[in-house]
Amino acid sequence: MTSAILTGNPNTLCISSRKAAVASYTRVLSRLRNAFGTSCSLTPARSLRASTLTRCTSTAAVAPPQASEHQPRQANNFEAVIGIETHVQLKTHTKAFCNCKSLYGDEPNTHVCPVCLGHPGTLPVLSKEVVRQAVLAGLALQCQIAPQSKFDRKQYFYPDLPKGYQISQYDVPLCTAGHLEVQVGKQTKTFGITRAHLEEDAGKLNHSGSDQLSGSAYSLVDYNRAGQALLEIVSEPDMRSGQDAAAYGAELRRIMVFLGVSDGEMSEGSMRCDVNVSVRPVGQQQLGTKVEVKNMNSFSAMQKAIDFEIERQVTLIEAGSGDEVVQETRLWDEGKQVTQSMRKKEGLADYRYFPEPDLPPLEVSTSYLQDVQASMPQLPAEFRRQYRELGLPAADVLVLADELPTAQYFDGVLAAGAPAKPAANWIMGDIMAFCKESKIDMSKLQLTATQLAEMVSLIEDGTISGKIAKQILPDLLQGKGSKGVKKFVDQKGLIQVSDPAQIEAIIDTVLAANQKQLEQYRAGKTKLQGHFVGQVMKESKGRVNPALMNKILMQKLNAE
């Protein structure tokens, strides 16, 4: 089935709007020069960003001065107030209100039916799995779960919304009053969760010739995503910097992935964050004008977009153009590293909410809550606590508990008897590098956690050296040690030589072949020690016990 086609010219910008935009730019530039001196220079290519939506609007976007070390200037006289709306696509087999499959990447418009397309006479039926995952997420976020919540129709008209409205929850959401503890740098901060409510997703617009409506020749509509289950998580406006917001978003993603309610793939739209940013003078209680920023597909992009937006708003306010900070939706342009105006923000009244007549209230009993709570898996904070108790450095703890497959793999290695720090070093080093190069996570490794634990134990008891382990690891990662790592090492003839008599014989052979260097060493050229170590390792093919070899070698070198 092919995608639906939307025609029309998305690049229309009327002459009056162009003139208004240029006039606005000239006015702001003049104020900026007065504020910062004649050295202030802003080029039109970076400073003027005209909207190219079909509606006749324009916006001048002024690029702020560069802040030292990427720190927003808000620290001096202004503070930012930031809240985040996160849409989490729930990991269910079917859509929220019908039996269509919930899959990413299939042929367009192949997972649709009369219900999710909004045909007359169809009735939505709420999925039980959607409710379970939403309640599980709410409990993990320390939310209050409403014993009774309801669904509402959110009215708006856009090509990717086939019904002309979205089933959502407005005034009686499923989850409220939660919070999330987040590590931001060396600080632990608590950010409030206002609410988390269920709703259905819209379809997806694919713009031909551009990644957005502006600049595209036409748009294709894929309704496969329409009706998929979303949990919208709305934070309190507790964040004050891009770093706060990025840390919050990353921890929220970890929790959703560890719960198994989402895959958290931002590049696929499984998790989408919209940030609301305003600035105000330090000490002022009244909030500034809120601007929504969209189109960020990573937490790094989120941090940069927020920091830019803070600078943009502060620059305009300090230049006396605070009235140009308007309530609107802006898009982050990753290539240009700026936000650009998309549309004026619709108010709540525009949506004309009313109760969904085709769905009864959603009731959650105490016994149901207890059952869901009992199924709660281990969360990232609990993994981090356990790893800290093992004595691991803070940096190791953050890396090992960052992704669920990594934490599960590390736990498997520990359960198989490996000591924590050596196991962590191998996982964070060679194995993580292999996964990155192979574009897989640790759940897909052919080297099992038990095999890695065996390899680490062989190093610890002196059976093999770390050098030999690095030598055999590529083979193990290809599944060649399935019958046991020790047996594999035996077959390769790589068992470490730890017999002092054998090591002494090898050293004697090396010294006899390097008499000139031996005389130079004993004459004071002690840097030649490394030469002898290398020769001994070469003679033994890397098999000698390094610690024992160094001890015997030094005795031989320093003997009179």
C-alpha cells in the first residue's frame, strides 16, 4: 500500500512578511550594537531565520554571542526555567485501541485498520498491556496512580492525524505527583513529575526533498504509527540548564528501557522530548515567556538546543527586544546549531477537549497495583548502588549501569565468580569497543558471561597473562571458546609459563645472546631493562608470567 500524498507549496512567504523580518532584524542588530559596542557583528545568514511555513509569518532569530566554555550567560543576571514533555512509545505488540501491529520500519500504511484510521462507526478498545506498562512506569517514577482516570478527545487538524482528534487524557490523568532523582555532574538533583498520561500517537509525515515541511516539494503520510500507545511524561519546570535537562532525559530513558516498556530509540521516534524554555531575572518569581523547542534526536542535541535558546532569549531581553520572545514552537537545526521558528504555540483552548464518549473510565484497583508493583524489575539506581558497594569507582558505575544489556552481562560475569574490577575493565575496554565496532549490544555477544568470567579467573590465577588474554579474545568473541576457555588456551599452547626454572632458562638464553647490552646495562644504562623484557617475551612467545619474569630478570641483570 503506498503512502498518501499531500500537495501544496510549503515555501510560500509573502513580501510583507519578508520586509517585516528584515526590519525586525535591522532593529535588533542596532540594539545589540548599542548594548555590546560597535565590535558586535552579526551576519544576516546566521542572524535572520525566516519561517517558510505556508502561513504568512516570519521570525528573526538572532544568534547569541558565544559564551565561554559553552556556559550560558544566564548565570550572571538571568535564570532559565525548563520543563520537558517526553513522549514514550510503549513497547506493546499492538496499538493502543485496536489489534494492528505496533512495528517500526515496515512498509508504509500496512498496519492500519478502520479503528486507527478513524472510520465512522468504529469503536476503540483499550489494550490491557498498555495499561500495565503505563502503571509500571508511573510506579517507577514514584507517581500516584489514580484509582479512576478518563480519556478525552484532543481536537486538532493535521494531515498525520486521521481522526481529526487524538485520544488522550486531559484533566484526570493516570499518574500524577512523581519525581526523579538524577545525577548531574557531581550533584544529585530531584526533578518533579507533574503527570504521566496515556494517549495515542499520530502518523508520520515524510517530506520529499527535506527533513521538514520547509523546503519540501510534497509530503508522504505513513499511518502505521497512528494509534500506537504513548505515555506522555510531563516534568515540573525544575531544571535550570541544558545539562540538567540532558541528565533528566537520559535517566528517564534508562528507566523506561530497564522496565522493558520502551526501547528508547530516539532516532526511531520511540522517545521524543519537547522542552519548554523561559528566562527571568534572578530572584523574580514570575515566569518569563515560554518557548517550546522540538526536533532533538539526542540528549546532546537537547543540551545544545536549550543553551542556545537561553542565550537567544537573554540576548533579546538585554537588547530591549523582550517583546520578540513570544510563545511559539521552534525547531532545533542540528546543522546550523540554532533554533528556528516553526509556528505560534496553540493554547489549551484551541484543542477543545471533551470526554471520549466511546471509552469508559479507567479503573485501577489496589490489588492490581500490588500485582504490577511485584513485577517491578531492577532499576538503574539499584544497579548503581550495588556496583558502588562492590567498591567500583564512580565512573565505572555510571558506564556499567548505563545500558541494560551491559548491566545484565556484568552481573552474569560476577555471578560466574569473576572479581568485580578486572571484569569491569574487560567489559568497559575491549568488549565495549567490539560491540561499538560491530554495532551490537552485549546481549548479542557470542562470548558468554561465564566464558568471560573463566578468562578473567585464568588471568587472576596466573594460568594466562593479560597479553595472552588479549591475543585470544578476538577468537572468543567469534564463539571459538564454546567448549571452555582453558581448553581453548591448551589447544593453542598458550598456557602461561610460571615455573621459575623454565623462566630462568629463557632469561639465561636471552642474556647470552645480548652480552653487549648486558655490559651497557651494568655500566649504568638501566633503560635497557625494557629491551631485555621485550626479548624475554619474544623468546617465550609472550607466555611467561610477567611478575615472576621481572623478578628473576632483575636478579640476573643486577648480579655481579
